[in-house]
Amino acid sequence: MLVLAGLLAASIAAPPQRAQTPCLRYEPDTVRISGKLTRHTFYGPPGFGEDPEHDAKEAGFYLESPVALCTLASADNEAKSRVTLVQLVLDSAGYARLRPRLGTSVTLRGTLFAAITGHHHAPILLRVAKPLRVEP
């Protein structure tokens, strides 16, 4: 009886277990990522935020994932964990197509790579596939 009461108390106190989302693979694999489409501005060259008065500003579109994402290491990219911001790689037509969807939840597909330059402002980037298809 005491063991049953302890198990009951533990099950009430413990948060529900969520299924672990599998980690995503980098390019050349195609992935689908869902999240809120947002626009962010970060400092760019020459100092990338070290001299805000003189540094350029770089604006881009991002997906804010409601769940933490992870990636598996590849030959060119290191594994990442707890990623909630994904930078989108788009051409001008892609920006134009997505602009009306800013602030809404979307699902996009494409290939992933890890941030490697100062112009990359999120841990991972999604090179959005063409033709660009936006899923609600």
C-alpha cells in the first residue's frame, strides 16, 4: 500500500513525458521545420556588434521553433542541440513570397547547414527548397 501511494505521488508530481523528436540531418538530406516566421535584424560588418554606430545591419527571416531542435553531426557540420531559432536562406522571390506570412506558423522544407560565418545569426540555417511551398 505504501509503495502504491509512493508511485501515485510520483506520477502526479512528474511532468508528462514527451516523445523525443529525432535529430535532424544536415544537407544533402531534406528536412521539414515548423515554427513562427519572424524577421530579425542583427549587426553586420565590419564589427558585427562591436561598434554599433558603424556596423551595418543585416535583416533576415527566421523560424522560431516551439520545440527545441537538434542536429546530427556530419562531415562538414557539428551536432547542435536545443536550437529554437533557424535562419532562412532565401532569394528575393522567397522573401517576397514569405513576407505576407510573417508572424504566422509555417512549415518549410529544405536542407540544413551549421552557422559558419559572422553573417549567420542562428546556430543552423535552412536553405529553403524551390519551389517554395508554405504549409500552414
